[in-house]
Amino acid sequence: MTTATIAGKQLTVDDEGFLTDPQQWDETIAPALATNIGLELSDDHWAVLRFLRSDFASEGETATLRRVSTIGGFPTKQLYQLFPKKPAKKMAYVAGLPKPKGCI
């Protein structure tokens, strides 16, 4: 485990930069994480991030792209527009959650 300073806070991260403790995340950290991967957060991004955080709290694991689309109601095409290329991985990263199962 490594420590990183993100948005002025000392956080523990893994070797890919994902937070190792989702409890360390708050909404002040998300914009800094988004900037790290070239994103600027819009209201649509925030809706997805809040769904992910809520779903993680109830399910105990990070939602897959399919779950975000079917349960969260976010069209897959929109998720690819908001989080280009690897949306599931990027969504989890910005939401301060572990990578979804099956993500490489």
C-alpha cells in the first residue's frame, strides 16, 4: 500500500492509484481524481458517481458497467461518453471504489 496526497488529503492507494479504503473518499476528492484521468465532472458524472457509491454501500462490491446501466438506468452509450475508453474502471476510480470484478 502506498500513500498519496489527493485534494490535500493523505489517502492509501494501491499500485494503480485506486483508493484502498472507500471510507476515505468524499466529494471533495472526486474532482482531483477525475482530473488525474483527464475528466472534468458534470452533473451527469455526479449522478453516476452517487449511484456507484450508494450501490457499493448496499451491495458491498463495485457495480459492473452492466449493473450501472440496468439498475442505475444510465445508458451504456452515455457511460462511454462520460468516461471514455474504460468506463467501469474510470467510474470506480473517481468514485473511490475498488475496480469492478472482471476489470483489467
